[in-house]
Amino acid sequence: MLRFALRRLIVALLVALTVMVLSFMLTRLSGDLAISIAGASATQADVEIIRRAYGLDRPLVVQFLDWIGRAAMGDFGESFFFKARVADLIAERMPITLTLGLTGLAIALIVSIPLGMLAAVRENTWVDRLVQVIAMFGQAMPSFWLGLILMITLGLQLGWLPISGTGSWQHYVMPGIVLAFSAIPALTRLTRSGMIQALGSDYIRTARAKGLSRLSILGKHALRNAAIPVVSIAAVQLGFMLGGSIVIETVFALHGVGFLAWESISKNDFPVVQAVVLVLALIYIALTMAADLLNALLDPRLRSA
């Protein structure tokens, strides 16, 4: 198990380094950062002053190594637009994004696992086909459109839930539902296929021959093996939710990290953009690594893979 964890850690570190290189280079390829910071009305002298002040006149390799060294210590520099430390901005807004992502994942799991189990138990029946239609419908629905529909119906017409802000847990229900809809199709299909494969296995037939209850067979034996791919995709979906929450945070006026990224991109605030990309990538890498380790605990055969 230790060797398996070390291999996954090495891969995670290589991926993190690749993300750092890409995020650094893409911000430089977008244009002359000194001109973007100075503004369209700045003179050439003003641009040169800004270029020297922010170290943009140094070679790219030196800038990159300097950024890596400071980022490793938790120092991502200062925001050009907000005039504050980037680390403080991310730390202030990250709880909103994490709460939103975890809420969406919880709703997705609560809905998709029972649906997948139901479809597997009623395989090739109208129930199975209905579940697959629901999954396809959720995959095809645009998140911003669903968010607007929920705001109009649940927020404005019925008045059940607030439509914006982060004052209470009710503020995260509607955006959590919207995020969950993007993850429910994949989780439902994986649960269904895993349960169908598990229910046809020899150990399930042995459990039935021993006289175990149907609930025990489904919950204790079949679901444990069917959950292995679900764990991996759930971690991936949470990473997608955290990284792709910019639309949802904008629609529902949630000032999380996604909304911070949108503001920074529109203002050419490249220190914030670089830091947000790196932090979200590290969270995504950590989630996938945790999913691999959990899968290895559930299925020891994976440790030799």
C-alpha cells in the first residue's frame, strides 16, 4: 500500500508541476502584461516603469522560478486590481466555493446512487429506461438555464429559497442543485453498470443461497463493489464543480473563487488568475489521489496496478 501511495504521489507532483508551467505560460501568451496593467492610455515610459516594478523585464525562466519559490511558501503576490495579497483573497472566498461544491456533490450522490441501484434491480424494464432518460436529460440541460428556472420558480414565484447571497444554508440549495445536475448522469450510469455486474457475480449467488436478505445483499455486498468506480468519478466531479463553478457563482451572486477568477480575467489581474488555477488544480489532484487510495483500500487488486 505504501508503494502504491508513493507512485500516486509522484504522479501528482508531476501533474502539479505541469499545471504551474501551463498557467504561467498562458498568462504570458495573452499579451504584454505591462501594457495590460498600465492601460491603453499609458505612455511607453509608464509601461517601462511598470515592467521594471513588477519584474516583467527579467527572463521568463527567472520569473517562473521566482513565482514557484514564492508559491511554495504560500505567497502568490499581490493583486493588481484588489490591491491585496492573493493568498488572502483566495482564503477569504474558498469556503464559499467548497461549501457549494460539497453541497452539489452530496445532492448528486443522494439522487444518483438510489437511481442507479433501482435501474440495476429493474434492468431492461420501464423503470430502467426512465432512469436513463432522466440521466440523459440532466446531462443535456445547460446549467445557467436551470439556474434561472429555479430562481424564477423556487425563488421569485414560490418564495421558498433565496435567489442570491451566502447568508445561510438555504442560499446554497439552488446552486447546489444546479451543480448536482451535471454530475448525476455519470454517477447514475456508473452505479447502474456496477450494480448489474455485481448482481451477476458468484458471491452474490452464494449470498442468496445462504438466505441473506435482499437489503443485505444489495447494500452490504453488491453496493460495496459497485461503489469503486463511483468513488473515483465522485472525486473527479467534485473537482469539476470547484473549477467550473464560475457560471453558477455568477448567476447566484456567490462571491467564491470562481467569481474571483472571472473578475481577475476581466481585469487582467494575472497574479490572481495564476494562483486560482494552481490552487484549484492542486485540490483536484488531491481529490483524485484520495480517490485512488480509497479504491485501493476497497479493492486490494488495484494496489499492484
